[in-house]
Amino acid sequence: MTSTAKGSLFALFAYLLWGVFPSYWKLLSPVDSLHILAARIVFSLVFVGVLLIVKKNTAWLAHFRDKKKRGRIFVSAALVTINWGVYIFAVNSGHTVEASLGYFINPLISIVLGLFIFRERLKPLQWAAFALAAAGVALLTAFSGRFPFIALALALSFAFYGLAKKTLSFDALEALAAETFASIPFAVILLFIPAAGLSYLGTLPWPIALCLVLAGPVTALPLIFFAKGARLIPLSTLGFVQFVNPILQFLSGVVLFRETFPPRNLLCFALIWAAAILYCVSFFTKRERA
């Protein structure tokens, strides 16, 4: 098997896992969303920490001694925590379809960040993709009578998270360890925010309690697979494969969870899906010209 084929399989498996995440978080619906987020942070650190100890890698802790790196780690940690929290809330409050919208438009937000921050030049197809996505979001706002805050929060937090990670030269395990370690104080605070307290956690059925503990491996494994895949395949291929995730999320919301999806919203999503297609085409066109 070629390295490109291996990389494609790693990336595809990562996005398949992310795509079925809604079903996993739904299993944890008896648990408060803030407690799920806290468990995700804590058990991710435990899982990744054990892997790094086995590999005898403690170098990631040294990054906290550098003032600039430490600041970037905390920014990255804050952004990924926001993304995780909004996503868990979206799924367990019946907004999985809107969450999928966020990951459809996320690459387009990244394009805009590249335009304004890195002064990158956009291709005509990329401008068209952004215009279609913007039109889709505007129509969805008009139809539903409210701005899609969940979708935009997910798209913006993940796009800025990707931007923050560009300044950190860690591998996937080290990065996740550093980010979750930086988020531990926040996780402790989260445990004591809900008025219901923590006592109900001791009464959870064991399968739900086990799922809560396994939130760490469930979080870390796709990131590991993604990191392996991203090193082996072209950006154009990665750009295409990433849409597996929101497609599966969308299907989960509509088919599995029976979330409300008025027929008129198909027009909004059609515009955004067309934008996603143009985004992929723009990469392949760029590659052919090169």
C-alpha cells in the first residue's frame, strides 16, 4: 500500500469517527453537558498522558516554560474547549443538524482567515464558495428567525483553533496533552457550576459511567489518526475527505435523532453544500495548474 493510500485511510477513519460522535454524546445525555466537557478534558489528559509516559516523552511539559509558547497553548486550549463544549451542548439539546452546518462552513471561515491574516490570494472558485455559503447562512437566518449561533460558534472556534495550532510545532499527542493540561483548572470549575451538583454521577448506570470515562480515548484517537493522515496526503485530498464528518452529522440529526428540518431549509443547505463542492474543486484546480 502506498503512503498516499495509507494517509487517505487514516484521514478517512478519523473523519468517520468524528462523524459518528453525535451518537456517542447522545449516550451521555443523562449527564450534564458541562460535566461531559469536564470529563472529556480530564480523561483525554489521562489517556494521552499514559501514552506519552509509555513512549518516555516528557518534553511537552517543557513548552510551558517558554512564555510565548505557554500563551499560545492556553489560547489553543481555550478555543478547543469552547468548540467541544458547544458541540456537546448542540447534540444533547437537539441541534445536531445545525452543528453539521458549522463544520460545512468551517473550511470557508479558514479561507477568510487566510485572506485577512496571511494575505493569501483567493481563487475565483473560493470567492464563489464563500458567497454561496454566506447566502445559505443568510437564508437560514431569515427562514428560522434566528441567527445560527451554534453553527457559527463551532466554525469560528475550530477555524481559530487551527490558526492557533499553526504557531505550535507539537505532534498530535503532545499538543492534546498540553491543551488538556492547560484546561484542567477550567474542568474543575465546570464540575461545580451546575446547580444539580455531582451526587447524581454516582447513580449513573455503569454503561453510561464507562462512556464518560472513555470520552478521553474517543477524543484522542481521531486526532492521532488525523495527524498521521495529514502528513501523508495532499491538502486537496484532505480538503475533500473532511466533509465526511458533517455529512454523517447531518444524517445523524435528520435520520437518527429525528430533528426538525423544514423542507425550505434544503435550499439553505443546498447553497452550503454547493459551496463545499466548489471549495474542493478549487483545490484540485490549483493542483492541476501547479
